[in-house]
Amino acid sequence: MKPVDTRAIPTTAPDAVLLRSPQIDDGVRLWQIARDSKVLDLNSSYAYLLWCRDFSATSIVAEVDGRVVGFVSGYARPSAQETLFVWQVAVDEDQRGKAIAGRMLSALMDRTAPLGVTHLETTISPDNEASIALFTALARRRELPISRQSLFSPNDFPDGHEAEDLFRIGA
């Protein structure tokens, strides 16, 4: 994989949101945001630290007034390097409704394009209307097709997890 420019992505947003690559120091904050979301599957704090170290080129954080208020964690699929798989998207409750999640996803797609990424995938439970709307709007804004198919059934999970549908954006 080619190296990518991971410097901060300046924005002109009225709410002064800075979008940038995560750093190891952000790991604890990502864990806190995921925990406080009360909807994401919470990974160990160690996992978020590793994510910030090993997947910073395919992930992004949103910062307001020097504080991380949101993140998108993603990775290039090992068997399909042209596909960015988005693992988690989260924004602090007090920052929701400001289009931060959509801006992070768009910026991440722009930043990973030089790596050869042409598609974005994510899984969403069928009743998660907010996430479905987020990714559908992303595809619409970028004028890209979006497809949906069943990926994991509840029986695939040992712990009573909901089904997960695969959403794929890109031509």
C-alpha cells in the first residue's frame, strides 16, 4: 500500500471542525466516544489504541476546540484493497446534527482515493435508520451507486447480535 498524506484536512466549516488522522494519543478518546454512544459494540481500549497506530491512514477524527468529538475507523480490506471497510462511526452527543459524520466519511473517501480506494463498505443492522440514512446520503452526495445485501444473520453471532446488512458504495 502506498503511503498517504495524513496531515490535518483543513475545513472552512462554521463550527470549526478539524478533520485529521487519528494518533495514538486519541485512542482513549475514541474508546470513550464509542462507550458513551451506547449503541456501538465497544471494543477494548487496547483495540482503539492499536487502531490509531495501525489504521490511521484509513481512519479519521473530528476535532472541535482541540477536543476529539467524533471518529470513523476503517481499513482497506485485505482481499480487496480498493475497498475501504468502515468499522465504526461515532460523534459525541452534543455534536450530533452538525453533519460531522458525513463530513468525516467524505473526507476519508477523498483521502483514501490516492491509495486506490474506489469503494466503501460497511455493515448496518436493518433497524438502524440513522446509519442507513447517513450512508445513503453519502452515496447520493457523491453521485455513487449504493447496494445492500444481507451479510450476517443473528445465528452467525454467539451473543444475540442483530443481523448485519452489507452496504457498498461505489461504481
